[in-house]
Amino acid sequence: KRIAVVAKQRHTFACDAGGAECACEEAGYANVLRDIPEGIYETCRPWLAAKMRGGALAALVATMVVAINVVAASGIAKIADMERPASLTVRSHRIMGMVFMVQLTNLGFLAAFVHLDLDVHIFGEGIFGLIGNGIFTDLVSEWYVVVGSSVLLTTCLQTVCPLLGILTSWLQVARRWCCACRWRARSTLVDLYTPPHFELAMQHAQQLCILFVAFMFSSGMPLLLWLLPMCFGLFFWSDKYILLRVSRVPPRYSHDLASWVARLIPCALWLHSMIAIWVYGQADVVPSHRVQCGICSGEEGGMLSSFSALLQPLANRALAASALPNAAMAVVLTVLLAFRLLHALLRFGIRCGLGMLSPWQPGRQRKRQTVGVLGGAFSG
């Protein structure tokens, strides 16, 4: 507002960044809409229209991302049934794994990699002309305006997705009320009044996806941490309503899904620590004192001089005072996950050896155990 007033007094809206657009940015939406100072509304009308079009397009893209997540979750459940799993536990693990990976890629990684400049050329600019064909090479302040706002808007919409289950149940009741008088066949009435299944694996996957996205980007966007308890609260009450009033009586689930979620949380914390090092180590965004460490420098004789060039920027950012706590946590979590992976590989090798020494064991059962061990590298 102050810059806009000074520009009005000088009979121009130009500033150091150039043009009337700079004055409109500095004045803000509220002052432009209230025409403070007088005349800025007429000057900023093209800028305001462009911002409204951009906001509408961003909201449309975020809505499409959430819609794809909802449709993909239902489609994955049908695909898991078509595979004819051997047991309910195998079906639940497949649904949870596939839904989690699809929604995490769509919600967390896709927007970031689309706007990232990877400087590669695979079937066009970037990868297929889509991934890595962006304009950002680092997490600068403009990245949060373009990519961060998109991720935040999509996460906000994903937060209220648990309410869609309640809305679907109400639509199911309305459908029964409308169709009960017209349908007379016994088979159609049984299908109409049969309650749906309560997909516990799908709920776990959606909650785990929100947890990963919030942990990954919360270092630069702390508002995501406030959305996390609200999302879990909506999941709790919507699941409680659907389970007790809408769904059929579920089978007796084991603790495998909850254990899987609990064992994947260190992976989310590791991603949070690594991204936080990159965010807090950016001097333009978070100015901070840097610790001087001779053995960690890239100079001749330094400890990292023989490593690849990719480690040097990470080491430089980890030496920022604001990034040191996350760097320490990243080291601890890296050691923990390395031991967990080593334990899974050793268990896999021992079971394979015992399976080879047991000729009486059927081949199908040995294959099922092998797949289970590989799938539980970080969750078992």
C-alpha cells in the first residue's frame, strides 16, 4: 500500500521491478479492489484478471488431482479383486500398497517434478516433455508461490475427502428410496439393500499418503502440519459413521496394516529431514550462519573431495545452523533404515535357504513367503 501511494504521487505505478504489475503486487488484492490509492483499480484490472484466471486454473487442476485419487482408489480395489488374492490379508496389503503409491505420486511428487528443471532430454525436453521440463532448479521463493501453493491447495482439498464417504452413504440411501418402489425382482432388491464393504486398507493408505505429503513439505510450508490433525479427525469421525451405520459387518482384521503404517513413519521422517536440509540450507530463503568445517569442505584434502559433485551441495546446506538439527536426525534415521534393510535382506536369505532345504514345502507357499519378505523390507 505504501509503495502504491508513493507511485500514485509520482503519477506512475512503475517501481524497481518494472511496470504497473509491480505496483499491483505491492498494493495487494484488498487495496486494488478497494481502489486505494484512487486509480489503481483501473490500472491493475488486467493484472487482477490474469490472477483470477490463474487461480481458477490452479483450483481446477487441484480438483482434478483429488478426483483422480478418489477414482484410482476405487479402481485399485476392483483390480485387487480381479487378481483373486489367496486371503484377505494379501488383498489388504495389495490395496494399501498400490493406493499409497498412486496417491503419493499424484499428490506429492507429480507437481514438484513437473516444475523441476532436470536438464535431461528423454523423448523431448525433460522426460516425455512433461517431467523435468520446468523452470526451477532449487527451492527458491518463487517455487513456493507456484509449486508450493499448488501442493497446499491440493492437500487442503484432499483433507476434506473423508467427507465424501458420508456423502456417498447419503446418496446410497436416496437411491434406495427412489428405486425400491420400481424394482420388484428379489436379486435386484438384495443388491440394492446390501451394505458396502468397509475398506480398511484403503483408509490406511489415504492417511499414510497425507502423512507423507505433510512431513515432506512441512519444512517450507508449516501450514501442512495444521492440516494433518484436522484430516485425521475427519477420517476418524467419517470412518466411525460409515463403519457403524453404513457398511456391513467387517471381517476380523489383524494388526498387519497398523504395523505397516507405524513402520513406514521413519521413512516419512527421513524424507522430512532431507528436504528440510535443502530448504533451510537455501541462503536466499532462510539466511543463517554457516558452520565452518574443514574436513567437510570441498577443498583439496577435504573428506568429500573424492565423492561425486552431488554430495557437495548437500554438505554445504547441512552445515547451515538452521539445518543442523535436521541433518543430525537424517543421519540417525539413515542408520536406522540401513539396519532395517540389512535385517530384511538377512531374513530373506535365511528363509530362502530354509526353503531350499525343505523339499516337502510346496512351491506356491515358498513363492508366497518370498514375495512377503520382499514386500516387508521397510514394513516388516
